[in-house]
Amino acid sequence: MILNDLNQILQNSVKRIAQEMSVQISTDLMAQINFEISSDSLRGDYASSCSLKLSKLFGISPRELSEAIKPLINDKRIAEIKIEGPGFINIFISAEEKYKALTEILEDNDNWGRSNDFTGKVLLEFVSSNPTGPLHVGHGRGAVLGMAISNLLEQIGYEVTKEYYVNDAGRQISILTSSVILNAYVKTFESEGTYEGIYIKGLADDFRKEYGDLDKEIVLGELDADKDARLDSIAFYLQESFKDLWDKAREFSVERILEIIKKDLHSFKIIHDSWFKESSLGKADDTGSDLSKSLEIITRKNHTFEKDGAKWFRTTAFGDDKDRVLLRENGEPTYYLTDVGYHKNKIDRNYDHYINIFGADHHGYIPRLTSAFDVLKKDNQNIEFVLYQLVNLYEDGVKKMMSTRRGEFYSLSDLREELGSDVIKFFFLEKKSDHTMDFDMDLAKDESKNNPYFYAQYAYVRCCSILNKANFDPNEVVDFDEINNCFELVSKAINFPCFVKDYGLERSPHSLVHFIKEFSAAFHSFYESSPVISEDKAISNSRLLLTVITKQILKNSFKILNVEPLEKM
């Protein structure tokens, strides 16, 4: 890569001058000495402001320092070096060298943008929606984000395992099981607090067909007025009085909903390598279980205390706003202990890096999970959290309302059936994940340049159409002026691996969407101003080369976003 080579040359040049002048440069400061990709052809292909950062340290003006650096930057690919303004170093690459760089793209084709700059194993957890109902559009945003981040990380060399954590234990599963049983066998009941909706009634009908009729009637009797107490008493009664029914309904409901979730994800080409069930963590009082081992380690390291009959984890010592309960006074584990046990299991699987993608409502989980991770982790292991905000759906300017518990929600499959999966993925990824997303369904359906997905795909279609009509011969002569005249297309194409690297390190697929939009717009502008097929063979071949390159870059970009490039629309 030209940029990597230039950065090394620049750093070596600065080190040489520093040695001659007996100046010490810190490692952190040296890391900031680099060139950036120019966005304006007048400022060259690459530009550096390093002299402005270093001049005080060297005791000379930025321009003087740049003039001293200039003769040391020696590379045959450079056509010209200009010192501009107060001391900016602008590098102009020769058109011939740009052409050579473009031919590298032809050689690497589908692998252009891929590198082995980083190594290590990453465990990426995302979606992990409770198996209590179909995925809604909010879950969809997390799913699309997780898959794109995984692809970016793999592009730059990481080995990624994608995991879905299945919450198949706990109170929400009890509510689900109760909901299915009541809908299957009780004609009338107080439904407040239970899961509702068509999907629950469908589960209940299917379960009754599979399990059959009951030998005795379910009699709920008088129930507590408090909603939570009422739900808990119903669950207790069903478990005690209809144990076989309860166990089968619980397993049936979880597995059936997981099938629905997997189907929804598969339709979006969201693939998880691992489906980890909470129930596999064991019990807190089972020696050797993940919950038990977590408790033992945290206690042994003196991070627990007893209060009001409960066992607490002193998470405030790690920056949490308050300490957290691990075991309730009745000996039952909290949800927090379950999360701790899960992360203990993750740590034991010996990954280098752990990334959790959570909805923004899980922001409070970060300090408490970080506390546990810091106590349980092995050397050089680290954890990271990526948050995504809500999705608001709008159609005809009206916001669509969603409620999971009542079953009044717009499911991910509903949205896919209406719009198609790829346009949804593109829109979900367009905005930075920590920003709330207002999804305009009317815009997503619009087949005009106002729709960024359509406009980007149309650029790819145009490339395909041109190349179907004219054969590009890489051995034919090209016009170097044509290469130089298409600054934005050429610059973005040549430096694509650098962009991918940055987007991967920043966990920012939205930046790649922005890149695609700019790159597509640049191609449309090129297409409309420069007829690709010309009587001049060299000019024609140059423009065909740029078309081939554009097609390849768009294809590779779409693939990272898990979007299929369209040859026809």
C-alpha cells in the first residue's frame, strides 16, 4: 500500500532530523506522524500536517521543518511534493503509479480490502433476544450491525466467532410457558402481564395438538391483584400441579420460538456460529458449574460481602454506581450472577477479545459486566461493548407503534416481506449505531437517487451494463490523463484497504455506507460527464478500467455489509 509506505518514509525522515538535532520524540507522538488521504486533488493525493505538531519540539517554524523533511521523502512513485500554507506536506503520485495501483485491484479482485494486519480470536455476541417472541425491528438493527462488524473484523485479519446467547431460563420463560398453557387450555383468564398476540395463540394451538387434552381442569382460583405476584402464583401453580405439562410446554415454546428467530435471521443472511443456552450454566450450588466457579473466584479474591442475608459483589470498587447482588437471601442467583457466569464461560474458551453488542437500554450493564470481567479474565483478554439505539418506523409520516408483550409490534419478518432484506440492512447501517434511527419506509421503497440504497445499487448496475456491452482488455494502452482526471474514484479505490482497516478498528459500518454513497455518486458523475466508449482507444480503455474498478470496489463493499450487489434492477 502506497500510504503505508509513505508513512514509514515520513517517520524515518523525522527520526533522522530529530537525531541530527538531538530531539527526543515520544512513541505516542511518533504514532501521530503520518499522511492522510486527501479529499481535494489540489492538495495532492496525500497530505501531512506533522510539522505543525512538531515545530515547537524542534524549535523551528512548521514550514522550515517541512522544507527539511521534503528532500528526505524519496520514493519513485512520487511525481511532486509541495509545501503549502504554514507547512502542510502535499504528495502527488504519478499517473503511471496510480495505474499500477489500479492493476493491483484487478489482480486481487474479491480480496481487495482484505489484510492480515491484525491477529487474534474474537468472540462477538449479538442479538441474544429472549426466546419469548419473534424478532422486532430493533433486534434487526442489532443483528445487521453485528454481522457487518464481524465481516469488517475478518477483513482485517481477526478470527471471529459469532454467538447468540439464549436466555432459556428465568422469569421471562416462566411467563412465556404460562402464556402458552393458558391460551391452550383455559378459555377465559386475566391476561395482563402474560405474553399476547397472534404468535402466542399459534404456539398454544400447535402445543395442544401435540400434547393433547388434559386429564384434569386448570383452575386458577382467586389471584393476587398485583400483576407480578399474580404471574408468579400462576407459574408456581402450573409447575406444581401440571409438572409434565409445564416441562413440555416450556421446551416446546422455547424451541419453536428459536426456530422462528433462526429463520428470521437466516432470511437476512445473519449466521451465528454458536447458540449458547443459559440453562447450560448450571446452578449456583452445583460444584463445577459456571455460576459456582464464578462465585468461588470472586469470593476468593475478596470482592464479595454479606448483607441482609444476600451475597453481594463490590462492583463500586471497579467504577459501578452501586454494588450488585449475586445471591438473593433465599439462595437463588440473580440475573447478574447469570451474566457473570456466562462471561466466565466465555473467558474459559480462551478468546483474545470479547465484543458484546447491546441495545442502548443495556447501558447500565456495562460497568457491572466490566467489573466481573476484570476479576475473572486471564492475561491480555479484554472486553468491549457496542451499543445501538432504537428504530422508529415511519410510513406516510406516521410513526408505527410497537409493544412486544402485547403482541402489537412490527416484526422483522413483516418489514422484510414489505421491503426486502438488503434495503433494510443498508438503511439500518447508514446511521451511527448510537444514534436513534427514524426509518422512512416510503424512502426505502423509492426507486430514485433520493434512496441511497437504490442509488448505490444503480451505480453497480450501470457498471455491469457497460461491461456487458464492451470488453475491457487490461493489456491495452491507457491514457494517464484520464486516470488523473478521475481523482475521487481513483483515490477511493486505491486506498480502499486503508478505509476498511479504519472502519474495522472503529467498529463503524456506517462509515462504509457513507463511503459507498460517495463512491457511487463519484461514478454517476463520471458516467454522465465522460462517455465510456470513445473513438480514442486509450481513452476508452482508461474509462473501462475505471468502470471495472468501480464495480469491484462496490461489490467488495456490499459484501462486507452483507448486501447482495444487483446486476439488474
